[in-house]
Amino acid sequence: MELLVASAGACNPLWLSLSCEELRVFGVFETITRHIRSLPATLKELLQFIINRLTNEDQENNIHKVFFFCLASPLYARFPPLSRV
């Protein structure tokens, strides 16, 4: 836990919450320290890390389908693209 709290991103509550959730679903206790060290220090990089994990684990491409539906949604025009965040 000290390693996680000492990370540069831990000052951001959302980063800390997402990191804890990543650790909860990680599942390999023997390598948890290495996994904590591999977590990116910025929120943007952590979100990319999580999305990459989700898409790699998604055998039926459901994540891609959801993103495409979001892009096709009329609500998308109201919000800036993720690349601008």
C-alpha cells in the first residue's frame, strides 16, 4: 500500500481510486508489487493503460463497439473528443 500511496499520481483522488480498482481486478498476488510499479503516474496515461487492458481482455471486441456507438451518438457532438482532454 505504501508503494501505491507514494506514487506521483496518488495526489489525484481519481488516479488513486482507478489504481485501486486495477489492483482489485489484477488477481496475481505474487506479482502485485511489479504491477503497482507499472502503473503510469498521470491520470491520462492510467486511463490509456486501463483501456488497453480492457481491449486486450475483450475477446468479442465489445469495448470497440461501445466506443464506435459513442462516436456515432448525437451526444458526441456536445463534448470534445477524448484526444483533446
